[in-house]
Amino acid sequence: MWHARVVKARTSAAELVESGHVRVNGTREKSPGHAVKVGDVITVALDRTVRVLKVTGFNARRGDAASARVLYEELSERKE
């Protein structure tokens, strides 16, 4: 999630997983280091919203926001 710029810090991503706010393919994830693959659907409860993201690719390094947007497809309407 940090790599794709869904959250600002790796520690924030780990805290979300450990507190039960992340699901991978509908199953609550308990391990922050769980590997995901292309096609996985990640559901994240974040900032009073729920985001549903489908993994579409990976980058070798964390890039800017534009390059991060091609790593996933937003399946839910984001309300702000």
C-alpha cells in the first residue's frame, strides 16, 4: 500500500493491517509482509472511507503519484 501511495508511510500500512483494516481477496490480512499478486483485490478501511483496489502491476521502486496510479485499479467510488 505504501509502494502504491495509498498511505504515506510503511508504518501506517503495517498499522492498518495489524489493526484489521485490510482485506486481501475478502480475507482479513494479519501479516503486514503478506505478498500480493496481480489480480488480487485489496479492501482498505481508511479515513472514514473504504477503498477497493485491484492490483494491476508492480514497480521496482516507489515512484511519483502518476506512476503509482498504474499499479492498481480503483473498484470503489472514492468519496471525499
